[in-house]
Amino acid sequence: MSEHRRKPPQPQGGGRAAARRGQSGSSSGRRAAPRGATGSPADSYGSGSYESGGEEPSYGGRAEARRAAQRSTGGRRRAAEPGRGGRGAPTGPGRGRGRAAVPAKKRLIDYPRAGKDGWRRWMPSWKLVSGLCIGFIGSLVAVAGIGYAMVGVPDIAKTAEAQNNVFYWSDGSEMVSTGGETNRQIVNLSQIPKAMQYAVISQENKTFETDSGIDPKGIARAVFNMARGGQTQGGSTITQQYVKNAMLDDQSQTISRKFREILVSIKVGATVPKDKIMAGYLNSAYYGRGAYGIQAAARAYFNKDAIDLNEGECAFLSAMLKGATYYDPAGATSIDPANATPDKNRRRAFSQMQDTLDKMVEYGHLDAATRAKYTELPKWQSPRSNRELKGQIGYLVDLAKAYVINNNIISADKLQQGGYSIYTTFDKKKIKELESSVTKVQKANIKPKLRPKTDTHVQFGGASVDPATGAIKAIYGGEDATKHFTNNADTTGAQVGSTFKPFVLAAAMTWGVRDPDGPETQAQDERTIVSPKSLFSGKNKLKIEEYNKQVWKNEKGDEWLQTNDGQVSYGTPPNYQIDLREAMRESVNSAFVQLGMDVGLDKVKEAAISAGLKKNSLAGVTYPSFSIGISQPSAIRMAGAYATFAASGKQREPYSVEKVTSKDGTAYTHKVQTEDAFTPKVADNVTDVLKTVVEKGTGTSAQLTGREVAGKTGTTDGNKSAWFVGYTPQLSTSITMFRYDDDESKKNRTFLKMFGTGGQKKIHGASFPAEIWHDYMEEALQGEPAEDFPTPEPIGEVVNEAPSPSPIPTPSKTQESSPTPSPTPSETLTSPSPSPSESCNRFFGCQDTGGTDTGGNTDTGGTDGGVSPSPTPTDSGADGGGNSRGNGNGGGGGLFGGQTG
């Protein structure tokens, strides 16, 4: 012990007590060291002998004494040696102070880490990390090895065999049993042209002949997307697509199924020859039109065997593998009316075909001279050839399939596989009666051989909807679904003309006309609800004004002079005032165009949508002619919208499927949903006005024996379409007639004028359409009791009332001397801006300057077969990418832009 720590020598006298007192006195009041800390030989707990001379260290307290004892023994306590009296020792005169340390037990996984403090305790060691990685990879290898050993190579001959779907009438009897298994035939690779093989290789998988059968990047992308809940992706190699086609028994979009598909693809790539994979893929792929395999596709599109396909046809069919919904040149407007139109599909198919041919040349599979022969789409045939789908059955089946697909009841892939029972709303008796009524009028009046310039390409369409439920009871889609494959009850693009006027009247009775001195946007209490007795000008070539009495002008500064049919003015000069009931009865354009401006075209649009029309079927909503029917709703949607008036303002979406069942039970049951489109007061007053049209107006030919009828005629600009839409309390029916060049070989087909058609000077809604409507409704309502419409409550105020107290004279028709008015706008395909030129379009129709109804729009009529309620349709749609959604209804202006029927 160092000198500066030693106690000064004690005095020699006084004994131990004196020594203790002396120490106590020199310790500045500290307590004496405890017993055993003095180093006395008599202390058996001492820490050892001291230096000679008896010098004894001084400690300031027990704690300090313990620390000193530890220092003198080398730091920490140590276990007692044998014979030194340690605790538990069998011999020895005494026990040691310390307890023996127990060695720490080793752990298999040192986590949290022992002997570490703070964050280091929770940081895994490199040994732990590397061990876990090796274990994880080893587990994956083991699982993959087991999975690889368990999966087998699929037999394509036993796959892609779709079952029948059975469709039923509304009474439960079977309508038709149809599916995909009869439209599939396996052929050997020797019967498949090399051009077809190299077309899919060039476009889908250029390394097919040398790769292992899988695309790791594509797999990782697909798995990642599925894990995120996003859209799944198909296999990116031909081998993977072949395996996917062969696994039709399980098309669930799950990680486990994708993992199984990957293992099968690896095994197929390692064990199956490339030629067999190619043959299997081309024989199992779906090409649209219900065709599985290249042989069925060759027959469906070109009516020839696969071996006879030329290079252009092979490149064309390889485009169908992208998804026939958006590449079949016949179009698929029942699925997506905005994007799957014939024109858009032709452009997509042509572009894809040309790209495939170019790649075949680039990769050395086709010489440039042969490629140069194919610069146009090959001549293809009608989509339907199944004799079971002739007549109206094909239209009905497409409508029902559209409904279940677009309402997400069954996916297009699942529906194509079949095995479903689909119970429709179609009344077999009414379908037959509607077809019979159309055929009767058509055969008696339309004679293309006698009048080839006026009676060719004449088309009819029609639909009946139950106002109480929205069920589509009957449609007329055309002469034969295997010959004319555009459903005329669904998407035609024919303008509806004056049948749109009831929506203008409903808007005026719901929101009222605006105060000319007020702001453009006015609250409800600042407007005046309109009575049917309100007066508007029936003058021909009326100068249309804004609600504030300023003359309306288009962006070019042109005024709008609205004409009436036949250049006739209605009412008594000089103001030509006529009340709205009479204006509806005589279908006076000028009165309703000005009424629409006073109410606001935005409100007219809202009323039409509330009644059941789809937004993307409404055209020219910023132009005065919007109020007189330049829009193109389908026959189903028009019948459904008028059914809203028949149901006193209750709107129910048209639908075509009541129930769907499969081997697993009931997959879907329809539930009627009701929206309040208009108040009963508004709807019943509209009905009361429309009754006048049938009783003593333009629709008298639609009168039924012993029944009340409400309805409206419609004729469009250039006499390119004519309508009659009417209803009783039990049934609402629309009939349309138009001329349309349906020659698929022509690129720019148009609606044609009907002057002279059927031997008549001009076709009106009051002629053939009303006649068909009458004949059909007389038969369709047989056996049902006659019901009267509700008596309407008085509504609104008389606006524009003449200041003179004298009674309003009976309207008189005054023929204008001028044969044509000033040019009125007509919307073109490329711009909503009006132009004075005639515009013809597949979905727009043709618009003449100065006619009664002007305008057009790029939107199609919509899909009235069945549309999902989830997706909200837009005014325009971009070209869709390819997919395999199959048949269905998209959200268009037709019945099925929202929930379709």
C-alpha cells in the first residue's frame, strides 16, 4: 500500500482502547472501521497480514472498506479456493466472502445480443443475418423443388373446353343453349401456316425458339401487381400463355395460382418440344367470336381452314390475341360503346396487323416483297354464323351477356368457359309480336328492288320496358343477328329528334324559367315554374334569345334562326304565341328551343339524365338545338326514360337478367332499385301533355282500343331517322327507323335521307314507327286490364301571358314563303363548334343546314343490354387496350352507360 494512504504511527501507550480513541479523534469524526477491518491476527475475516510494524490502513466507512478489500484481492470477488473456507467447501476453518460465478448458458440464436448495451444489443450480427438468408433461400429451393416435382405437363387436348351457357325466357322456359365447345377444333402444327407461327413469335415472344419458357421480369411484375391488389398481367412468353390457356380450370388471380403457373411453365419449357408448345398455344388461344384455336378463328373470320390463311390474315388473327373486344373490326359496342366501335377497332386492328408484318420482316421471317402485298385489312365476314343465334336470339343473348359482364356478375373469361344458367327478362310472346309488327310494315312498304335509291339500307329497331321494374320485355335488334350484327335496339347513333322535347318540358316544370333581369345562375325561389298553359312563340325561323333576351350567337357571331318542320309557323300573327300543350301536340321546334334557353340547357340535360338517358349519349348540350333531339340515345334507353314518366317520376334502370346460377349455386339475383327522378306532379303533367299528342296531335295513329296512351313523334334533320316513343301505365315502347349503309367494306358509312322511302314524300315518326308501335302494343297488352294514368295536379304559372284579356286564338299554320331558313349550326365529328356544312358519320348521322333538328356528336348510342352501375361513363373515351372482356355492355348513351339491362 502506498505511503500516502498509510495511517500515521500510533502512540505506544494506552492499549487498544486508547488506540481506538486516538484513531477516532484523528478521523475527523468518521465512524470507526468495522470489526474485522483492523488487520488483527485474531480477526478470522481479515483480508491478510499487514506489513511488519503493525501498521494498519485507515478506512472512512464500510463501503470504503469493502472497496479496499476488493482492491487488495485483485478486483472482483473470487471463488474460495479449496481449504480456504469458501461457501460450500467441505473443509477449512471458515468461509470466504464471495459466491462462485455460474457460467452463462449459450443460446442457439443470440438475439437480443448478450453482453451488448444500447442499440448494439438489438443489431443482429452478421452471422445471424447470413444464417437466416441461407435458411430462407434453402427453404424456397426446397419448396420449389417439391412443387416442380408435383406439377404435371398439361394436355392441351383436355383444356379450353367451354361448357354451354343456357339462357331462359322470363317464363322459365329455355331460350337457347350456347357455348364455346362447338367452335373449337385442334389441328396439327403441319396444318398451321408458318406465317401464323412467326406472326405470334414476332409480336409476342421473339426469343421463343431459344428461351427457357419464362420471363423473370414479367413474372416479378405480375406478382408485384397482384400483391398490391392491382391489375394482373398475363404470361409474357408464349410458353407462359400456353400454360395459362391450359389452366382454365383455375383462373383465380392469386399468388398461389401464379406460382403454380410459373412452375408448370418451367417444367413445360424444360420437357416439352417448342413445336408442341406452339401448336398447343395456337390451338388453345381465344380469338374472339367464341372461337378457341386457330382453326375456329379462321372459320369465324374468313370462313376458310387455317392452312389456307395468307400472311396478311395471319398477322390479322395475331392481333385478335390482344383482345378481340378492341380489335375485332365488327366492333363490340355492346361491351364498350365509346371505345369498341367498328371504326376504332378497325384502326387498331390495322395498326397492329401492319406492325406485326413489319416485325416479321425485321426478324427475318418474311420477305419485303410479300409483306408489301398486305396494306389493307383482309376481307372478313359477319361475326355470327351459329344457326342457334339466328333472328332475334343473337341480339338477346348479346344483351344478357353484356349485362352480366358489365355489372361484374361474371367475368368475360368465366362466362366464355360456360356452365351458367342465365334467366332473362325477355318475354317470348312480346319478342315474337314486336318482330312480327316490324316485318309486317317492312314487307308491305319497303321495296328495295322497286325503289333502290330510296328503300335500300332501311333499318328498324325497338324496345319495350316495364315501368314498374325496369325489366326489358322485348327488343327488335334487326332482321337477323347472323346477318345484321349491329343491335338496332342498342347502339345505332340515330338522333331522336322531337321525342326529346318531353325532357325540356319536365325541366321547365321542375326548375322553372329564369328571371330575364336576374343572374344566369338563379336559385329555385328566383325562378318561375312553368305551366303547360305558358305561351311561347311558334314562329318559323324564330330568332332564338338567351334567357335575358339577348340574341343567341355562336362563337362565329352567327345568330340562330330556328325552323319548324315544313317551314310552318304556328299561332296567330304577329307574335305567333302558342301554349306548350299545343306546341307539344304539333311538335313545334321554335317554342321548345326557346323554352330550353329560358330554363337553361344544363337543366334540360339534368332532366334527361334523371329520366334515364346516359350522359355520353347527349350531344350538343351548349347549342339551342339540344332541346329538339340531336342526341343519340338507344331505343332501350328511350323506352326506359319514358317509363319514368309512366311511373309518375320513379326511375328504374332497364335490365335484362333476373338471375344467374351455376353448379355452385345462385351467383346473382336482380334487385329493383328506384330513384326519384321527378315529383309525381311533374311526371303526371308531362304524361297529360303527351296524351294530347296521341289523342289529337301528330301521334293519332298510335291510339289503342280502350286504353290511354301518351307518346311523342320524332323526326330529325335531313329526314335520316324517325321515332315514336309511347307508353301506357303497364308498358313503355320505343320504335326507331333510319337508313344506314351497313356495308362493312366501306370505310365511311353514313346515315341516309329517307325522302321517298316507302313511297312516302317524307318519313315522320307518325308514319311507319307509330304504325309498328300500334300493332305491337295492341298484341302485347292483350289480356291485361286497361289502366288510366293518374290525374295530374295543377302545376306552375302561365309565363309570357298575353297582355290582352281576349282569348288566345286557335293556332293556325302559316306557310313561309322562304323554302329554307338561314343556316343553322350542325355539330361535326371533330369539333363541337357548329358549321353550316352537312356532316355524316357512323354514329352521328348527317346534319343539313337549316333543318328542324341539327347537330351531332361523337358519342355512340350506348349499350342498352346491361351495364355496370359502378363505372360512371364519360363523354368521350380513349381507345382501349386489348383485353379479353368478351361480350358485354359498356357505359354508353344506350341503356347501359350506368347499370344496363
